[in-house]
Amino acid sequence: MLLPFDIDAAGRLHVGSASAASLLGRGIRALRKDRNWSQAQVGTLIGVSGSAISQAERGQHALSLESVLELSEKTGLPLDQLLRGTTAAEVSVHRPREADAPGVLVDDPQRGIRMTSMVVPVRGSATPPSHPGHASGMLLVGVGYVRVVHSSSRVVLRQGDALRVAGGSVLSVRNIGDVNALVFHLSYR
């Protein structure tokens, strides 16, 4: 499931609501904006009022399953895309070919975001790549148990943990577990 998120000026990550109604509301709003439709036009398309669309977009009132299915059918958007809340026009992330940039999952210079993955073998270590111009970042542990050596501290992280890096640099990530660790490095301007 894709959750809405934002990174504020202080580098803090804020994750939005994950209710089905709020996800669908975001999807309807994205659809409308992508196609330059009013709430009334979307409502007319599926036989509800513009007010009902407004309430659905704000997550205050859920549309019936029949209305959601009709919206999907009449717009040609699959339900999962409506629930993700993004349209094709909003997704402009450049995903490099693996051969050109091993481990790079997302590289979006326009938004100033880059995400890489590292597999750290048992008792092995790795250094996240530096991203010029990116002052802040996060390390996220997808699998395993690792010790992170930062230029000013040391910390142990386990699966599901995240470490905000705002200044200095990560010198190494050492796998101290008994399985290969999977670590994601997100950097942003």
C-alpha cells in the first residue's frame, strides 16, 4: 500500500492517513486534476452529486462499491491505481536501468530524491553511496540487523527501523545478524 508522505523543512518525515476512504479520495482528486474535471463532472459520470465527490475526496464519506467500480470502468483506471492516489501524469520518477546504476531504485533530480538499496552479507559491511547536493537522508532496514557508523555516532538498527541522517555522513553499515541484510538509503535535498 502506498501511503502519502511529506518531508518538512526540518527533514522530518510525515506519513498521512491510510484509511481506504482517504486513499480513494486522493485517487479521485488526482484523477480530476489530471483530466481537468470538476467534482460535478465526476459526479455526473457515475450518477452522484458533486457534493458527494467533494466529501469522498476529503475522506468524510465513502462512495458505494458500485460507484467506485463504475468510476473505474468509465475512466479506464484500475481500482488499485485509484487507491494509490496517483495518475500516470503525476509519476515522473526516473528509474535507471540496473546495468547503468546497480542498486538505484529511484532517481528523481527534479524532486531531489534518490533511493538506493544495498544487500549487506552476513558479517560484511557496505557504505551507502554519496549523492552530491543531497544534505539529508534516511537509512531504512528492510531485512536484518545492522550497526551503522556515522561520522558522529554509532547506532544499531533492526528490520523496520529507520535512521534520519541530517549532517555528516554514514561511514559504514555492518551486518551483525545471521542473514543477509537489505538496507535502503534515501537522500533528498
